[in-house]
Amino acid sequence: MSPSIEPTQELNAPEPEHCPGPESDLAGKEDACQGCPNQEICSSNTVKGPDPDLPLINARLSQIDHKILVLSGKGGVGKSTFTSMLSWALAADDSLEVGAMDLDICGPSLPRMLGAEGEGVHQSNSGWSPVYVADNLGLMSIGFMLPDPDSAIIWRGAKKNGLIKQFLKDVNWGEHLDYLVVDTPPGTSDEHLAVTTYMKEVGVDGALIVTTPQEVALLDVRKEIDFCRKAGIKILGLVENMSGFVCPNCKGQSQIFKPTTGGGEQLCKDLNLKFLGSVPLDPRIGACCDHGRCFFDEYPDSPATTAILDVVDALRDQVELDMTKLTLE
Ligand code: SF4
């Protein structure tokens, strides 16, 4: 007969890389758990917990109305570019207070895209102050803590988890934020597991998934969707980026990445997800991001501007619809 398991137990060994978190719903079930000395304990959901920092994280994040994770299955689909434009677009509404959190620890690009490269983070008794790139748009990124922008971050899971916890616990966003937009690395890795575990109690509105039209990108998006479903993260919708090309001179559009299997819209139909819209390639988007300028302000007449603002409106509708439903329940 196997020994009975006590109500709470210590782990047999330190959590390995890619651990989903011994107290998470995925504990003992993920690929990283196979062969882990803790698997039996973790599968039993009796690991000693909860994390003593969780109440502090909950208190800090409870002052934020809407929390949105920006995810992509594959790198190179323009996720951080879209995050920066989503942040600019939300902050264009003067009535909103907006925060952007860059959790792409190995490749933080929001400081450059939002025009804050070279800035530093200030620490005070009330926590770490974000860098304000507009009166109502604050940014926090590990990019602010690197000695130079070319420094490589070579960290294992536990250290990444520690930094993410500190960002969630110690960044002082002020008395109230309407939106916190969280940029994550591509794929489903330590950062995703950490952020979903630490934000589980306070809750996130959901995830916005960014893809490009080709099947090679959609293959990875399906994995991301599966991750969200396993981790209990609502998918607010999907946006197809680089969906056609807009010539900056004649404004004509052409397909560069052809959607061989129907693209993001068909995927959403197949999986019963909200399709938020398509954003065409416009080379001036890249130039604006490189120089930390707001694309909408610089090129308000670009078809890409209209498309991005339509996606942001659809996203806000989705978030606010969910709030209305919650209020009525
Ligand atoms: S079994 Fe899974 S959840 Fe538990 S410590 Fe190992 S990797 Fe982490």
C-alpha cells in the first residue's frame, strides 16, 4: 500500500526549469513534470503553500481594472510592436490611465518602441516607479535595469520567476490604472507560467493573441490557445498582423504572407474564438518603433492606423462586455 499523503508537503527537490509552479493547476501534469522527483507530491495538490507574497501581489494589482496579456505562438509576428501600439492607442484616450509591463526578459523591446530607452527605474518606499512615456502611460521593463541594451540575459526559470514576482509585487502604478498591458515572450515558457500563477487570484481579463497569416505561425498559435485553456486564461481574441502590405506611396495593398490555410480568421471560426481584425504591414510602423514614436500620430491616414485602432476598439468592446456580464451576474 502506498503511504498516505499529508495535507501539506515540502518538495523533494528544487523546481526544475519550465516548472509550472507546484501550487498551480498544472502542477504535476506538464512536460517539465515528467521525471521530476516532485511529480507525485505536485500531482496530489498538497504542496505546502500558498506563496506568502501573493497577498502583496493581489493588493498591488487590485488597483488595476483591466489586465491583458499579449501572447504569440511564434516569435517575429510583431507581438511587441502590437503591444506598443495597443498601449499608445489606449493612452490616446485621456480619461484612461495605462501601464505597459514588458515581461520579455530575454528580449525587452518596449523601452525602445515606446521611446524610453536609456531611462532608469526609481525606487522609493512605495515601490519601483514606472517610466512615464506620456502623462497617462507608464512602462516597466527589465530593459531599464540592464547596464547596456546589448547585454544578454541568461537566466534559468527560478530567477525569471523571481523578477516577474517582483515586478507584480513592487511596481507602484499609482492609485489606479484602467489598463495594464503585459507583453510576454513568444511561446509558452517560464514567464507565462509565472505570470499566470501569480495573477491567478487577482485575475486577468484575458489574453490577446497575435499571429501572422501563414500556417507555420498558426501551428504555434494552436499550442498557445491550448496553453490558455489548460491554464484557465480567457482568450479575448486574436489579431492577424502583417496581413497584406500597404505601399506607403500609393496606399495599394498586396499579400506578402499568404494565408495558405485560411489565416487567423478561419482559425478563429474553427476554434470558436473572437477574431479582432487584421493589420497590414506598413514599413513605417517599424521605423516609428525604432525611434519610439507613436505610429498613429505620425501617419493617421495609413490603412494600418485604421486597422489597428479598429482592433483596439474591438478589444475594448470585448473587455467591457465581459465586465458588463460580470456586473449583471
Ligand atoms: S512536478 Fe512539475 S510542478 Fe512539481 S516541481 Fe516538478 S516540474 Fe514543478
